[in-house]
Amino acid sequence: MTTSVIQPIPANLPDKRKTPGLSPVLRKDVASNGPAWLPLVLVLSSFAAVAYADHLVVISLVYLYLLPLALGAIFLRKPISYSLIAVCILFHDYYSPRALNPGLRIFHNLSAALCFAFIVYIIQRYIEQREALSKTVQRQRDELLHDVELAAQVQRLFLPVGKPAIAGLEIAGMMRPARGVSGDYYDYIPINAHTIQFVIADVAGKGVPAALLMSATAAAMQLEANQDRNLLEMVGRLNTGIHSVSEDGERYVTLLLAELDAQERKLRYVNCGHNPALLFRAQTGEVTRLDSSCAPIGISAENSCELASADLTPGDVLVFYTDGVTEAENQSGEELGTDRLSALVKRGSSWSAEALMTDIFDNVANFCSGVGFNDDVTVLVVKCNFDGFSTASS
């Protein structure tokens, strides 16, 4: 299956909303957001309104010039906002109809200028601190996104690369994280020339904590490759390890561990609270569910599980998945559900494993197209092509 990546729009593309001639006048953040002429119009119109009112009224309205000065301190560059103080004083001194002696006029204008300068300084300091905080937050956000991307790359190392060559089996798997990192995990581990083990797991929760526990689960499962491959003993060891690092059972893992012997045509599995795998029976055309037999991994120190089994025939199809598939919601808040997924498995049962896996994912994506995925989506399909059973293309 090919994966398409949507490239982000470059940040340095020209913005048609900007007015280049006003950029030296406005603050950088103001000039880059919205129409550049609007802040300048607000400053000039407030300036004109205050000057006109000051000219009409006999009493001093010099304090009203705080309005255009405050707007100038917010929208204009620092030198220009400070130069507006002198402009305000000159306008007030020229248009005011009051008759004052020169000494009192000079004192009045100087005191007003000092007051205006203090107000502009306070506003400028506040804006500078806000911009510094914004830059710090942006830098920390970029660093966090970089770390999350590195964590996602490490997670992808735990996923299987290539497909095992087991005669009579056709295998396809994929995982799509809802965020940068995922709480889902799947793998297939060949035991010998005709036997393979499958594992699919989903960590409770989302985000970085779930991703860390998923990575620990994946590492533990791969370490088990060098141990005895008894399914119940593997689950027991994994439960002990996960419970020791979880917080009073708040962090747990649903897991389905299965072993398929293509020579005996038998599936043995342990479902620890995970979504039931779907088994399409080619002979009857029906879909059965491989339900769970024990609690999720990590909830309690002791986890008593039962080993279940199912006989397989040529043409049977196994579909493992996580709850991101069945709990995907459309715009009406309706979930996809197991019944719809079973219908998709029935419809594509004659297709190849790759084609069926792609069809399931595409249908889930279309179902929640108006909302988007709210959880990680993982699908693993196993097609039983015993005795040369033919597979149709999609």
C-alpha cells in the first residue's frame, strides 16, 4: 500500500493581503496579519477625531490623545509611536482655543508629553514581553514537535518490515496514527517454515504516554522472540512487566496474540480484552468473532487467560484491528461498528490481503471524512491460500 504525504505550504509564500508600502510603518506581527491599511486608518481616524473635538471644546481635552497614542503603540513601530507624542502636543497646542501665558503653556505641554511617553512606554513594554513569550512558546512548540517526530520514527522501527514467506498464507498490515505518535502496535513473527505468530495491541489513552507504553510493549514482544513461544506464558510475562510500570492499573494494554500453523491449518489465540478478530469462513460465507478470554494486560498482577483455537480452511480470512476502526464516527456521531466491518470483510473476502486491507481503511476514512480519525487505526489481514487457493484482485 502506498502512503501519500500532504506537504505543508511553505511559510515564505507571499501574502497578497499585505501592503508593501505600509510594512516600514506597522509592527511586523501587525503587517503580516490581516489588511495592512486597517490599523493605520484606525490610528489616523482616532487622531483626527480627538483633534477636532479638542478644537471645538474650550476646556482642555489633551488626555483624549491617549486613544490615538495607545493605538499607535499597539499597531505602529516603536520610533513612529513615540514620534506621535510630539505630533499630538503640536496639534493640541495649535488647535486648542484657550489663551495661556507662554510659561504655563510650556509646562502644560511638557507634563502632557511626559505622561504620554510613560503610557506609550508601558504599552510597548507589554507588547514586547508578549512577543518574547510568543517566540518562546513557538520555539518550545517546534522543539516538542521535533521530539515527537523522532519518537514516531523510533516507533516505526518496531513495526514489521516486509512480509514473511509462509507457504499458504498471504499477510498485509498497516497502522495510521491519529497523532504524531501512536498507541497501537502490530507485528508478525515467523516461528518456523509453516508457523507464524501475530500480535496486535492497543494502549489505553492517547498521546505521548500511550506511545511510550506501546514502545515498551513492542520491545517486550520482540524480546519474547528469544524465549519460549508458549502463548499463555508470553502473556503472563508481559502482564507482569506492564503491571510493574503502570500506575495502579490506570495504564493497560489490550492485546490479541495468535499463532497460526499453516501445516495443521489451525489458529491458536489469546485475546486479552482486545477487539474480537474477525474470521471469515469460506465454506459458510459467515463471519465469526474471536472474543476475549481475559482482562487487558497490566490491570492486575495476576491475569488468568484461556487459550482458544479455530480450524481453518482454504479461502478463510482473518482480520485483526484496533478500536480506531470500529469506533470511527461520522458527522452524526454514529460509529462504524463491527457489523459494518464484517460486511466489508465479506465483500472483499475473495480479494488479496493487501487489497482487502486497503479497502477497509479507505471505507473507514470515507465514513469519518467529515470528522476525521479520533484514534489510531491499525488493520492486519491474513488470507489462507491453502492448496493453491486463488486470490482475486480488487
